[in-house]
Amino acid sequence: MNDYQMMVDAYKEAGGDDVFADSEVAHLVLERDKILGMHAVEGLEVEADKISNDTVKVKVTIKEGYKIKNPVHMCFGVLPKEGRQKIEMKVEVQKDAQVEVRADCVFPNAVQVEHIMDAVINIAAGGSYIYKEHHFHGDNGGVEVIAKSDINVESYGKLVTKFDLLKGRVGKIDFDYEANIAEHGTVEMLARISGQQDDLVKIREAAHLKGESARGILDSKIALKDQAEAEIYNELTADAAEAMGHVDCTEIIKDQAIARAIPIVDVRHPEAKVTHEAAIGSVDSTQLQTLMARGLDEEEASEVIIQGLLND
């Protein structure tokens, strides 16, 4: 079996769709620094080049006015137990263009694997970029993910990012996302993560609502058990009239897990408004008792509640 087929199989095992043979669906498949598959569609340009060992430079351009019909699928990963993958990503969404990207990052056998993503995302006026990222790390906890994104959203533009890692081990995650939003632009950053054993999660998501009537939502939901730890920084700044946003961080802990939530709300205009909510604690006792009364044991009931939170 060749590397391409192995990556596709790992992608499917992680819950990905069988789309790589569809000529109407754009895709990119990378295993470490190997470009295994690449396909574009009208209105979308994808360039990928290996620039050094373990490093690939990727540029994605959505041309002005184009609305890409089908989600673009990206599959990144490392198949062996050990390895390193660094992706330097640049995304250009031109004026009034729209695209949704579904990225699956798969490390099924990882014992000592490093995955680094350094992204620059520019969304022009009226453009829309929806990025849904799903991770599968296997059961060994041997993955370290370091991701940084610098994001610029121009007037009436839209950015949505959603990250989830709900099965298997996290290992170590360190995210740093920063977005600047112009007038009437919107940003939503969502994270859903389940950590266990000695997993470590560190997330910083920051949005600056710089333009009039800009909108922002930062929403993190984290579940931890065993000795897992998480530290979540959500920063939302409103600089202009009618700029509005909300920060929401919910963390459920069990056993000896440790969770920290640091919401930072910074309002710099009298006509702007930002709200925040942070909650850290155990599983809701009323919900737990209700499910146990229906025949589930405590562990099963807790898992149902946690999955409900993470899939919200």
C-alpha cells in the first residue's frame, strides 16, 4: 500500500469523508513533507512546495467573486511513530469570495511527533472563510501541536474557525490565534477538546474588533480527566462604535485534572459592548442524577454530559 492510500485510510478512520476521487471537490494531502495529492477547482488555486526537510509551504487563493460550491478537504499528518511536519500556510480570500475548508490532521501511530502550523489568513472585503479542523492523535499521547495564525478580516468579511479533538489522546497543544476585524466584519473562534492522562492544552485566541459594528465570538469548551491540564486565554478587544462581542469558556474537570480560564475583555469605545462568561467545575449534579435514574452508571452518565457539551 502506498503512502497516499495509507493517508487516505487514516483520514477515513478519523471520520473523514470519501471525497478524494471526486473531481468537483478540491483537496490537498500532505504526509510530513511529502505532497501526496492535490486537486483544485475553478475559482480556487492551491500551491504546495517542499522548502526544506519536514517543511511544506502552502498557498491557497480563492479568486474574487467565486463561491466554492463544495468544502475543500485537506489532510495533514505523520504516519510513523516519530516524525515532524511543519506547514507554512498562506490563505488569500479575495473580494466577495467564499470557501469552507475541512482539515483533518491524523497521527494514528504517534509516539514522538511534532506538528507545526504557521498560518497567515487574509480575507478581503465581503469574503468568507470557514475553517473546520479535526484532529486524531491515536492513544499514545505522543503528539505536540504548535499552531499560530495571524488573521486579517476586511469590511463585511467573515471568519469562522472550529477546532475539535474529541477522541484519543491530546498530547500537547499550544495554539496562538490573533485576528483583526474591520467594520461590519465578523469572527467566530470555537474550540472543543477532550483531554486525559497527562495531556496539556494551552490556547490563546485573541480578536480585535477595530471597525464600526464589528462582531466577535470566542467560545472554548474543554473536558479534562486524570492528570490533564488546560490553560485557556480568550482576549476580545472592541475599539469602535457598535462593536460587539462575547467570550465563553466552559471547562469540566474530573479526578486530578487542572483547568485555568483567563478571559480578557477590553472595551475602548463608549458605544462598544463585550460580555464574557467563564465556568470551571465538575459535571452538573442534576443532569448526572437524571441520567443515572434512567439506568446509566456514574461514569456513563458523566460521559454523556461531556460529549453533549463538546458537540454543542
